[in-house]
Amino acid sequence: MSLITGIANANPELALRDIASQLEAMHERTPRGSSTWAASSVKNLLDRAKKLGLVSQ
């Protein structure tokens, strides 16, 4: 969640798929261990970060 929060805060204009592509380029694993990120996984973690007040959007 911290990587997604950092990416989203650094560039709030990025689409969910763009964030997923960045995570894949960084070879970050999904919460379930896959190497391919879905936009819905990014959205889920981004929504959780927003509830915690970690995203400035």
C-alpha cells in the first residue's frame, strides 16, 4: 500500500492502470503473490489508503 500511496501522491493524474504498470516495472508482487497487477487491485489498496488519510486526493 505504501508504494501505491507514494506513486499516487507523486502524480495524482495517473490512471489506475498506469500505477499498475509502474508496479509491474518495479517487479512488485500483488498481495496474492502474482507479478501482474490488475487495476482493481490498485483501486482496492488506494481506497484503503484514502480511508487512512494517506493519499492527498
